[in-house]
Amino acid sequence: MKTLSISRNDEGIVVERKNEFGAKFKSVYATENGLKECLDVYKTTDTIADYQLHVSEDLLALVINHINS
């Protein structure tokens, strides 16, 4: 199962993507705008629906609103 995990820690906003083979890829964004740009890639390529999303509670509204905009 492909997953996209989004959370915030001391580094910033962390996006960890796991593909269908189990390989993980991690990106860290300093701002919410960086996260939005990351999400835009998934939206414009119509691949966001391919992922099961795991989003921390503090970012949930931001992610949902941006994906649905």
C-alpha cells in the first residue's frame, strides 16, 4: 500500500512517502507553503488518490483544504 505521512517536528514539516515496494522517501519543508507546493505535485499529476494519507492533527485542516481546493 502506498502511503503519504505528513507531520510536524523540530526539523519542520515532514512528508514521508512509502511506495508499493515499501521504499520510503522523506522530505522536510520549512513552511506550510513548501508543503502546499509538495501537495500540488500530487494534485496536478492526479496521483494523490493512489496514496493512503496519514496526517497529524495539527496539519489535517490545511492538507484537506489544500487538496480539495
